[in-house]
Amino acid sequence: MKKLLFFTVSALILAASLPVKRALLISNRKNHSEKIYSINAVSQGFSVNYTHSVNKGRVHDYYRVLPSGNLELYKTRFVSYGAGIPEPYETEGAEFLVTEDGYIIQKLDRRLPCLVMAVGLIAEHSVTVGDSEFFLKDFFKPQTSLEFRVKRLSILKIISTRSPIDGY
């Protein structure tokens, strides 16, 4: 009976430790223990938002998670052009739209294995998943180099680590 109980408990612990659920992991590139994650970003997509250093308008870059685990920048929204804002002609098939709120370039289809960026001092970098927006400076020190990457998390990791992005 004790062997059966030990085997059952061991099997449950092992099963709970296996990486099963995909999540967007945002981590400090120098100290990987500093990280946050979002399971919802995998299914809903997310945007990285910031204040442009030259024109001071907000820029919103929209990403989705592909089945391969890569990220795809598919759209950007901004209020006026400035350095670093893509031109529609740079990407074959991209579409440029003018709206009441500014400009949109869609169908960018830029795929990348991970996104690397630094938490800005003035840019007010934030990430939006669904209706929830959170500011990166609330989780990481300014000028911290971050990596956005899709990883598999275990049930144990999900239960033991609160996701400030998803609220659980």
C-alpha cells in the first residue's frame, strides 16, 4: 500500500512538472529569474506599446504567437512618423491605412523567434493582453534588457507563480 501511494504521488508530481502549457515569457536577459508570463498572450496575441522618442506619440506594435512558437509582428499603429517607424514599402504586401486616430500599417508578417528590447526611461513601455495593460517598469528596472519568447510551462509552475498579466 505504501509503495502504491509513493508511486501515485511521485507520478502526480512528475506529471505536474512536465511542460505542457505554452506561455509568453518576458524575462531579464541577464537574470533569468526575473520574469513574468502570460498564457493568454499565446491565444489572444499582445501589443508592445511605447512613447516615440522623437514625435512623442504612442506606438502600438501588435504580435501574435504562431504554432511554431515564433512571434509575428503583423500590425503597427502610431500617430505620426518618426525614426524606426516602418514604411509600408519595406514589406511586400503591407497595407497603409489612415484613420481618425493616426496611421496603421498592417500585413507586416515579420516573424521572429524572440523579441529583444530594453525597458525605456521615458518611453513608458507597456504590454497589452486583451483588455489588460501593464507597464514593464513595474516589473523590471529601467534599461533592463528583456527577451519575449514563447516557452512551455508546467502546471506546477503555473500554480506556484502568479501571472501579473493574466491575473492568476
